[in-house]
Amino acid sequence: MRRPRPSVPEPSRGRLARRERRRSLVASAIVLALGPLACVVDHPFYVKPAEESATETGEGVGSTTSSGGATTTGASAGSTGGETSGAAGVCGDGVVDRGEACDDGNAEDGDACTNACAEPFCGDGIVYLGFEECDDGNADNSDGCVEGCFYATCGDGFVGPGEACDDGDGVDDNACTNACALPTCGDGVLQAGEACDDGDDDNSDECLSTCVAASCGDGWVRAGVEECDDGDAVNANGCSLLCHLPPVGVKLGVGEATEVFGGSGEMFSDTCPKDQVIFGFEGWYGNFGGVWNEANDNYHGQIRGLCGIPSISVENDAFVVTVTPGALLPLRGGTAGQAPEIWSRTCPPGDVLVSFKGRYGDLVDGLIFGCAKPKILEDADGYSLAMGPLLYLPEATASNGGAPFPEQLCPTSQVAIGQVTVVEPEVILHGFGMLCGEGGLVF
């Protein structure tokens, strides 16, 4: 008995595929059947000539005749499996006998008549050549041969060997993928609940092996995007909250010199040791008479810069610049005959000198220094060094004389790293300026 097929409102992808495969098999079988002439004349689509038809209806050789009330029945010459005998016969003799559906008289079990003289059908356990791919004779659709006598394949709608599922719908992002596997993170198919799925276990790309989109703070370093990623909530440690490597020091490069204000004389340029900055100045002022007074004949006699060593420390989970005393620059100016008044101006802790202004004539009458705090900033591109707002120190006043000169400010991101002095040998300070250096961070 043929196994009934379940009816469905719409053919599934698997059933459509099986239908196409059956059509192909039938077409191949018809081509084979219409090949040799011997096959053509026995083919059901073949229209026989009139003489052949007459022979089979009893008008030719072997026809039934009546003589004297006796009936004689004869067989036509060259009888085939298409003929039927009323008597019991032998299956395989080429004569369709009682109880036989067919008898083609050959030993081929996979043609249109089986060796049991029965018509082939799907489920008889015999592969009908050209029409069936397989026939295991059972109704089990979980083995290698499924309904319709097709080989089991992924997408046929039956869960077969090696398949975790098979919905036959051709949809890849549902409960059963087109590979007949249950959806899992890492299968390369984006499913509900997954932010991404690139099908690999590489955690340095844009999709983690957990199917979560890569982001700073996930504990995985994304190649070409992040410098580091320690996955913690601390900023000022080995990796910032923006996934940047931390600065470990401050460096000073070549910068520009300010304009020098004052009279003529011998010029000196003195620079702090490498990567040191100026955070203050000290010196003395007096007058030609040897006695300090409030008159306009007072002047700056000597001056020198105070160098400091910048370093990086952590405050409130942020990186800050600190400055500790370093080298002293040479004391430049006069050395004899004056009654000195000692002075010193230093920036607040952590600040450095970035500007100066004052009054001058032939000599230096007054100096006002400007300080700023170096700040370590961070954005999406990383860390950088910037300067905070200016803070002016009290004027180092030698006298009320002289004309004001404009403020001399180191360019943006530069700080004072040296002094420029103009000196009349062994007498007085005739001019003053600063050397600036480009500030930067060391990583």
C-alpha cells in the first residue's frame, strides 16, 4: 500500500525541492523509455499500427474462431508481458497471469515491473530506477530515505541523521538555521538576543565570541581601535576608562624665545637641564648710590631662574603634573658696589612659568611673572598636555621708573625652560627675556 502524504496549505521548501527532483527523475525515465524501438513499441504512450491492433483483438493469427459449435482459442505469435492468461502461471515468464499486476519476463527489479510481478510504488523497498532516489520500505522519515523516496537532506522538513533540526522553511535566523542546526552564538547567523555574530572566537575584532559588540571596558583589546582594555572601573591606572595607555612622564622639546627688553650689553642664554621647567625666579635689586630708596634710580642687579622637575602623579583617579625643585640657572648681572634687596617669586605648587611683563628703560625696572598649571587631558584620541589659566605673581619692583613693555607669553603648549639676560659686565642687568620649550607626555 502506498503511504499517504500529509496535505499542507503551502508546500515547504523541502517539499518543493522534492517535487522538482521527482520531475527530473520522471523526465529522465521517459527519455530512457522512448529510446530503443523495442522499448518504444511496448511503451504505454506508443500508438500501435492497425495490423498490430487487429492481431491483439483476434482478427489476426491466433484469433478466436468457432467451428461446429467448438471454440478454439490460440495465442498470438511473440506474446509479451502485456498479455494476460486466465490460468495460473509463473512470475517471470513474460505472461501476465492471474494474480499478477505485470510480468515483463526479466530479472530487473527496479523497472516498471518488479521481480514479484507487481507494479513499483514508493515504500516497497525497491528503488524504482529513474523515479526514486531511494526506497527503504519503511515510514521512518528520520533515516536516510524520507517520504517520497528521496534521500534525506537538510531543508526537507524532516530531522534526519546528523541534523539537530529541520524546519524546511529556508529562513536562517529563526529557531532552526539553514544548516539544520539549533541557533547558537558563534554560528555566524544573527539571532534574536545577539548584538552580533561573526562566527569566530576572535575577541580582538568588532564582535566578541559572546556575540556582544566590542566596546571599551569589555576586557578585550580591540585591534586598531583600543590601546588597552583592563575591563575595570578605575581611570588612572594601567588603562584608562577610554582604553588609553597612561602617561608616565613629561618631556620638553625645542620651543621659541620671547622678545628681550632692556638696554645693550653682553647676552647670555641659559637653559634648564633636559626635561626641566622654570617655576620661579630670584635676584636682587638696588641703586647706584649704594643705599636702597624709593627714588627712580633703583634697578635689577642680578637674576636667575629656578628649574623644577615635572612628574606625573594620581589625584582623585586622575593624572596630574607635579613639580619638584631641580637645578638653579646661573646668576647673571652686576656683582659689586650695590646695596642689594633680595627677592624671589615662585609659582604655586604644580604650576610653571609661561609669561612675564614689566617696565624697562636702559635697565630693567620691574618684572611680573605669569604662572599656569599643566593639565593632562583625555579625549577619544588619547592623552594630551594643556595649560590652565594664567596666574600673575606680585611684581618684583626695583623702581617706579621705566616704560611698560607688553606681556611676553610662551606659545600654546609651551612653558619657560630658560632665561635670556643682557649684562653690562660686573655692573648691572640691562635686559631680560625667556626661553620656551614644547611640552609633551611620555607613554
